[in-house]
Amino acid sequence: MVPFVSKMTEATYFILAALLEAPLHGYGIIKRAGDQSGGRVKLAVGTLYGALDRLVEAGLVVLDREEVVDGRPRRYYRITDDGGTAVREEAVRLQQAARVVTGQIAVMGA
């Protein structure tokens, strides 16, 4: 188990999920996290880069590459194997927690 999972916020979960398919730059992460969360996760730029710094420090994400677009640097981030494990474990945890509640709702007939 990756220790970071027990502290994972919804924003962190969707940042990692956004990176599962391919490396993305900041705006790409913001857009994909918003899309994947059905609009619930709305990341501000400062929030995103603070989270990315923590994820890099935890070894869950790495800087993949940098390029300059219209004179501005664009950094692409990639999920690591540990990051993939962390987001998978969190997905399973959320699924198990939802199963408990939906099972109780079914028993209550609600």
C-alpha cells in the first residue's frame, strides 16, 4: 500500500486519474480532472501546482518534459508506478465504501 492514499483528497485523486492515459501540462490536467469529475473538481492554477509539487515530492508524479509555447514554458507531468498504485487503491477504497452504503440503502428499501 502506498502511504499517501490514506490522505488523498478528491482533487488529488482526479489529478492522478487525469494522468493515467498520458502526460499532461497544467491546463490539460485542469480540464481532464474537471471532465472526469463531472465538473465537481475545479482546480485553480495555484492549487494545481501546489498539489503537483506535493505529488512530485511523494514520488507519485514526475516532471516528464518542458517545452516553450508562445514564449511561455509548459511543463508536462507523468504519473509514476507508485502514483498509479495509489490512485488504483483509492478507487478500490471508494468503491468498497460506496458498496457499504448502497447495500444499506437496498436493505432499508430506500
